[in-house]
Amino acid sequence: MAGTEPVVVVTGAASGIGAATAALFRQRGWHTAGVDLNASATDLPIVCDVTDAAGMRSAAEQVVAEFGRIDAVVTAAGFYQEGIDVCDITREQWDAMLGVILGGTVNTCAAMLPHLLAADSGSVIAISSELALGGSATDLHYVAAKGAVLGLIKSLAAEYAATGVRLNAVAPGPTDTPLLAPDSLWREPEYLRTLPLGRLVRPDEIAATVYYLATEGSVYCGEVISPNAGAVI
Ligand SMILES: NC(=O)c1ccc[n+]([C@@H]2O[C@H](COP(=O)([O-])OP(=O)(O)OC[C@H]3O[C@@H](n4cnc5c(N)ncnc54)[C@H](O)[C@@H]3O)[C@@H](O)[C@H]2O)c1
């Protein structure tokens, strides 16, 4: 099925922000490949854990075998644990969080980037979090992992800028996806009233930011754009 249409790989494509992102790219005529623990509604759903480095390399090869190229990569696979004080976060919880959020982003970049570099073009957009900019209590392992993703992306952006491959990050504010439990503090009307825009962000609004960075936003390099309803100004 190799052709002229651009190709995007989205991790975490089975739900929430990743699903909305894959849907938008598809609507704009891109071929979409989704990597997730679950099957995604993409042109090429690949079931793989982003912590599996060899699995991610194989996923990249599947995408290139199917579509002949990779033009954009979006790293949205992730999970969240809310309401744990730092002293109560276990070693296992730290390792699991860092493993998926930071390690998964590293594995995705390591597997996909060679295909972008071979073409001297393309774009990687990592999904971080507004909490990495503003800090947050009782979910420190998540925030630390999301902050590490920013360091990773800025460094890779500097390393590869001259090649024509751009790397940037999107740091969403609280977004209405299954990641936020029904009783999440971020859904509380009391919290939402503190936001200048007074509401949760929608996944399609994050997708639009990602799409912009992959297409028209050609001068962005190592940037962090944070659609967050004014949570961090
Ligand atoms: N929803 C929010 O409020 C919010 C805010 C800021 C950042 N984010 C980030 O956005 C990204 C997407 O989150 P979402 O809100 O769409 O959540 P979601 O739960 O709706 O979707 C996350 C997806 O990632 C997949 N996933 C989880 N672990 C994986 C693994 N090890 N390997 C492969 N796939 C895996 C899940 O199966 C799921 O389909 C996450 O990185 C999250 O941290 C979300």
C-alpha cells in the first residue's frame, strides 16, 4: 500500500488524545498506524507495549512495509495515578510510570526516528503534560516522567535540527478522556472554576495542536505548546 500520502504513527491511539489525533490525521488524508495495548481505529492497528523496545522496532518495520514511509510520530501512550503523596509512591510505581512515559517515548523515538532521518524530514510530537510546566502535588512520579519527556524532546530537537527532522512537545491541561477517573479532582467544578477558560480541554483540541506542529508549524523546533485552558499562564 506504499503511496504518496503522508504516514503518521500514533502511540496510545486506541483511546482519548491518541485516538482523536489519529482520527484528525486520517480525516486530512494521512495513512495512520496506531500502536497501543489495545486495537485502534487506524489504517494499521498494531498491538504493542511501548516499553517493549524490540516490539517498537518491529512496529516501525511493519509501518514501513505497509506504507513505505513515516512522516510523523505522535507519542500519546500513557497512564496516570492521581492522589498519591510522594512518600507513598512505591519503587514499583516509580518504575512503571518512568518505564511507560519516559521509556516508552525513548523506545518510540529510537524505533521510528531512523526512518525519518533516512528521508531527512518529518516530525515527532511527544505528549507531555501541563503539570510538567506547573508542577503538581500527589502525582509526582507522573509529573517527573512528563518533565523528563520535555528534556528528551528538547535535546533530540537540538541534535537533529540540521537534518530536517523536527521534534516538539504538546503539554495538555486536564483533558476529557478516560485517563481522568470520573471522580478525578481535575473534573471537580470547584477546580474547573479556577481555570481562566473554566472547562476541561477536549481531545480534538489537543489533536489540532499536534496536527499544526506536524504540518504548518514548520518553524517549531524543541518547542512546548500547552493547550491548557489557562491553567498555566
Ligand atoms: N487526559 C488528560 O487530562 C491528560 C493531560 C495531560 C497529558 N495527558 C497525556 O496524554 C496522553 C494520552 O492520554 P489520554 O488522556 O488520551 O489517556 P487514555 O487513557 O484515554 O489513552 C491512553 C492510551 O495509551 C495506551 N497505553 C497505556 N499504556 C501503554 C503502553 N505501555 N503501551 C502502549 N499503549 C499504552 C492505553 O491503552 C490507551 O489507549 C498520555 O500520555 C497522558 O499522560 C493526558
